[in-house]
Amino acid sequence: MTVSVLLFIILAIGATGYALGVRRARAAAGGDTRKLHSLTGYHGQSVLLFSAVPALVLLGLWLVLQPLYLDHRAGAMIAVADIPEGGSLDLVLADVRRVAEGLDLLVASGGMTEDDLAATGAADSDLKARLGGVGVALAGEVGEGVFEAARDYRHATHGLSLAMAAATIAAALAGLVFALRRIGTDYRARNVSEGFVLLLFIASSLVAVLTTVGIVASLLIESIHFFRLYPARDFLFSLTWNPQFRGGSDLGIWPLLWGTLYVSFVALLFAVPVGLLSAIYLSEYASRRLRALAKPAIEVLAGIPTIVYGLFALVTVGPFLRDWFAQPLGLGSGSSSVMTAGLVMGIMLIPFVSSLSDDIINAVPQSLRDGSYGLGATQSETVRQVILPAALPGIVGAVLLAASRAIGETMIVVMGAGAAAKLDLNPFEAMTTITVKIVSQLTGDTEFASPETLVAFALGMALFVFTLGLNIVALYVVRKYREQYE
Amino acid sequence: MDDMRLTERALDAGTTKIMARGVQVFYGDTHALRDVDVDILDRTVTAFIGPSGCGKSTFLRCLNRMNDTIPVCRVEGTITLDGEDIYDRRVDPVQLRAKVGMVFQKPNPFPKSIYDNVAYGPRIHGLTRNKAELDGVVEQSLRRAALWNEVKDRLHAPGTGLSGGQQQRLCIARAIATSPEVLLMDEPCSALDPIATAQVEELIDELRANFSVVIVTHSMQQAARVSQRTAFFHLGNLVEYGETGQIFTTPRDPRTESYISGRIG
């Protein structure tokens, strides 16, 4: 029985439970629903929740745990001799799963009966060909151990799937009966379903939190692998970035961190004033009709894919800056530069700053404006001295959001600033950022366990810590000013 | 105050400060105010009373051109301040508002410290030459708003942290710090409790020594307590305008009498 069918059955039981709950509640009240403590809908809802949710949770857990158990069981059957030279247990287990899948397909397509399967062994010469015939291509011959494990794997899978179906449906029915039996005039179904819903909310927010924890943990584990192979001191304090895939690399983070900060700084230097001033214009000065046109027009910028910005940097902005600024000033001759990437990224960030700031400025109460005008302040004095201070926490938030976008941006940097890791002050020099190097270290034909590849995780960790720090600063600033202004 | 004594109240034979003739106000197509003629005297408290939506706040906002900030609003007729037409093309509304201050219905302190709130006007108009002088203006304004003793130890705390009544007195201090000639108050006590109301009313009476005060109020007791002259508005018309005692004791118009005795509202 497939999972989707099972899901459907559980939901059907839940829906039936709802209907039964409503009916039973009505019957318990003798037709006068005013006698019930809770509305009939709440009784139905409580039955629905008790029958569907535990069954679904059980199903989810089962689906997570079953492969773990099966791998463990198959792993126990694989002898050390079955693991080929240079391979690992994981690879053999993958083979086991593929063979098991292939056998399933063979049986399903009628190429083999259950009895045949029990009789055949790995020695069967045409097994590989027959598996290939149903679309399961194997690299080598199927070993005796692998075949036995696969057969067992397949058998266990079938058994467990049936057990899963039986257990979840039983759980759903048990929940249904349990909840139905509790229904009566005094049963507080409203409170029960409120409590249940609260639990659901908590569980949902836990999913987000646990995902974050999981991401950090995976980054951390790989980073620890990296630091076993490469000294942390060199990573944190070396000023050169020079990965050699033959070994003996210099993997200092500073050139990348500098590039990241430099490009983001240029981007913010461009985006914050332009975005903020346009937000002030839109919210304080522009007529309603102009605003209705201009605001969506600016927001279109946010919808452009970053690769298109990258093209713009590569084809237009880069050569322009080179021909009109870098070369006449004698600062460089390449079209890839921090300035190119920074400017284009700045354009990308304008809508983040302006759209959010515009909303925030609009939210400043009109009474403050009136108060300022009533004292004889001009419009710009009012903006500068009353509206901006009142909107500051929100504006800081908008700027920091833009900053974290800038730090995490990859495509524009690859195409605008190049991929050369350098520590330089000249904004017309090509540089690169952490994200670009994460991509370039992980892609390509390299061994996964080498420090040159694993450094990507350490870089990711560094980036994560950095943006986390930025967010903490942002929260602190916002909270501090909010206390003062509300 | 005892109503019997209203008629005997001492009146300055003040000179006319603001003169309005044939004022019409439109919000888009709505004719909000028709043919208002009023003379507001110097060093006098003038009260505007009338039911909600009668145009009294609208008229008040005409006196310092606050209606300019509303795009659909159109004002016709003449309003003069000391004989000068305030709707003249050459008049800068910003300078006018420095002379005609305003206090709003809801306390609206800026998100700044108490000191900076009061210093806001003097700073933007460049009224003081140095910090010591500015300190003096701030202290004097807070004293006149009867707030100094409560806030003198925390001048740099945020103005938004004060209680409602204190906030309103802060807004009054802020308005008088620019030394206006006229002070417009749009229901300044509607968000205050009776004690704070009494303080503000006392303050209004003291301010009369220096300014001409115009107050919009929904409370007829308040109008009777604080004002020397009262104007009654009804449905966009100025129905009756005269000495407060006369309006409250012997109104000439039957509508005024009905409103004062609580029959229309």
C-alpha cells in the first residue's frame, strides 16, 4: 500500500470522525445544541484531530525510521569481504537497495515469480542482464552477500510497509473511537481542540527551529572535519587564499572576507541613500497617483533574477566603469571590479531599502507631522527631525536586511567582480567573496574529503556567524530605539 | 464658575487680532463652512462650540493654514492677522505658523527628549543665540505650561514616556516656546482626565495675559469657564458670536439656545 493511499485513508477516517463527532454531540444533547458546552463543530474538530494527527505523526516517524532500520539490518548481513577495495559500506548498501528495487520491478513485470526469486542465487548468470532489462543498471557483478541482503531487504520492506499501514490505520481508528466516546453534553470540546491546535502551532514553529539547528549542525560537523585536516589558525589568520588541488594550499579567509565586506559596503553605499531618499520622496512629497505608479516600478527591480543583474554588470556596467573611470584614472584595466559588482548589487538592493522604508515612513502617525507643521517647520525639517527619528528602527531593519542580502549574493559577484581572491583597497580591482568561493570549491571534479573542498563548509560557517552577528546587532538597535519611541 | 457672574466678567477692550470675512471652505465638492465672519480679539480666550462636524475645527485650521496640508481642501474669503491677509501669495505659511501656534486634540510629542521637544520650535526658527538662552526658553516654557516641577530632573528622558496630561502640557509648552501671538487649541482636553483638564484650563487662563487663545471644545462648561468670547457653529454656519456670558445666558438665536440647553447636538 503506497503512502499516498495511506494518507488518503487517514484523512478519510478523520473526515468521517468529524461527521460522526458532530452527529454524536447533537444526539447527546437530544437535538438541542444549546445544552452542549461547546459548539458541535468543536466536537467534530476534536474527533478529527484525535484520529488524524496521531496517525499522521506515526506515519511520519515510521517513514523516517524504516530506512534506518533496514540499512542497519542489511549492513549486518554484509560481510567485510563483500566490500570491494576502496569502497565503503554506504556504497554497498546503495547497491543492495538498487538490487532490491530491481527485484521488485522484475516480480512486478512478471519476469520472475516469488518462487523463482526464492530459488535463484547471485550465481545466476543472467541476473545482471535481467535487472538491466527493467532499468536497473549495475556497475559490477552482484555478489552473493549483496544478493542475499537485497532479497532480505525486499522481504523486510514488504513486511514493514504492511505493518506501517496496519499500525497507522489502527492508530487513526483508535483515536476516532477514543474521541467519540468522550463526547457528551459536559465535554469541553472547545478547550480540548484549542489546546490541540496550540500544540500544532508549537510543533510547526519547532520545525523551523529544528531545521535551523540541523543546518548549523551539518555545517559544524563538516567544518570540524575541515579543521582536523587544516589548522584553524591558518584559516583564520592567513592573508592568502591559494587552493591547490594537489595539496599544500593556503586557505586564509581574509581575502574573501575583505572582498565580501568591500563589495557589500559599496552596494550599501549606493543603495541606502538612493533607496531612503526615494522612499522619503514617495511617502512625503509624491502625489498619490505618482506614488501608485512609481512604487511598483521600483519594486520591479526586486523581481529581476540576479543572473540578469550579473549580465548587466558584465556587459554594460563593467566596460563602462573601465573605459570612463578606471583607465582614465589609471586605476586598472579590467572590467571586473569591486565597483562593478557593488554598483549593480546596489541597484538590486534599492527596492529592499526603498519599499520597506516607504511603508515604515507611512506608518509614522499623521499627528506628528501636524505637530511639526503647526510649529512652523518646513516639510524637509519635519522629515529630518521628526519623521526619520520616529521611523529609524524600521529603517535600520530595512538596511540590515539589505546588508544580509548583499553579503549572501553570489551571481552578481561572479559576473561583476571576478573570482580572484585579493586583499586590495583599489575599488577597480577584481576581487571575490565568500559565497563565490564556496561555489567554486564545491563544484568540479574533486575529492570530497580534501581540505580544499571541506573549506567550503568552514566558509559557510563563517558567513553564518557573520550574518547572525549582524542580525543580533539589528535586533539590539531596533529594540533600543523602539523603547524610546513608543 | 458661577453662571450668574458670567455677565459681570471683566473684559479687556482688546484690539482685533484676527479678522475673518466671508470664509468658505470646501473639501472637494463638500461645502464644509459657509460665510464665516469673526473678529478674534487680542489677549482674549475665544471658544468655538458646536456639535461634531459643524466646521469649528476646520475654521480653526484655516487660521494657521494647516488646511494647506490637505490636498482637496480649498479656502475662500479673507482672513487677516494684524491687518495682513494670511492667504496672500506673499505670505509664507511656515512663518505664519510660527506666529499662530497650535495644540492638537491628541497629545503628539515628538519621539525626542522632553528638552528637544520644547526646543524644537526655537531651533528651527533660530530664536536663540546660544545654548544658555535656549535652556532659558525651555525652562520658561515648561514653567508656564505648569510642567517644569514634574520634569526638571529628567529633561532628557523621552517625551513619549510622560502621562497623557503631562504630554498635553508638553505640547502646550512646545507651542508657546516659539512665542506665538495666537495659540490655537483643538479640543486640547478631550484626551485628559478631570485633574489634567483643570490644570490645562488654568494654564489657558494664564496664557491670556500674553497671547490670544482660540479653543475648540465640546464641553460647554469648559467654554464657559475659560473663555471671554464664544462662537457657536452649526452645520457649517457660524450661528452666533459674542461675549461668553451673553451667549450662555441670553442667546439671540434659537439654535444656540437649543444647543446650550442640550436639545440639539
